[in-house]
Amino acid sequence: MAQQSLGPVAVGDQFKLATPNGPVFVVVKIREMKPVDHAQITKVRDTKSPTLIAVTTLLNRDFYIPVAPENRQTADNDGILRGS
């Protein structure tokens, strides 16, 4: 069974591309794969196109920077219908 947390990476964590205006991704699922485990990530603002990426790459600060909990982004459409 795949873990939902791998050391410092857990489902729900957000990461920003290490570029000035890079998009923010959220970890949707962690999948055990060989030789390294992979995380299924998706852009916070485009949750319909998940991508698989090696957890070791996700932890490499040359590519991704963790988003602090107080700076987390929410999706534009969270699926909740609200009256106006």
C-alpha cells in the first residue's frame, strides 16, 4: 500500500516552481515506485491534470520550493456552490 506521507512530503503539501512567477502545485497522492517513490501533483488552479513526479525531485530546491502553510493557495473552483 502506498504511503500518504514520505518524510517531509505529505498529501496536501504545496510546492512552487523555483522561478519568479512559477505556478503552485499540490501533492494529491504519493505512489510507491522503484527506484524512487513518486508524488502525483496538480496545479492548484488546474486540478484536472495531475502529473507524476519523483519525490526526490519535489524535494530538490533547484526545482520546487515548499509553500508555507500561511501562504497556501486555494483552487479557484473548490466545488462548493454558493448563493450570491
